[in-house]
Amino acid sequence: MTDSLIAVFSAAALALVLTSALRLSRVGSTDPSHEARSVTLALYGGVVAVVTLGLFIALA
């Protein structure tokens, strides 16, 4: 159970960060709101990654 929980959180963090990176890498998008959404996704991914690390340490 613990392993699958950590795997799900890790996958979610990776998906958020990768989605953010793909959105930021689009050339020609000069709209600041799009960049802000991408940065917000990256921050959410970082928070989920930190929570995953905390779960791993606490439950291991």
C-alpha cells in the first residue's frame, strides 16, 4: 500500500513538472498568463515532490 501511494505521488509530481516544462518550451507564446500558469504547475509539482519525500521518510 505504501509503495503504491509513493509511486502515485511521484508520478503526479513528474506529470506536473513535465507539463509545465512543455508549456514553457513553446516558442512564440508571449502571453504572461500562460507563463504564470506553467510556473504555477511547476510549483505544484515541487510541492507534491516534497510531500512524496516526506511520506517516503515517514513511512519507510
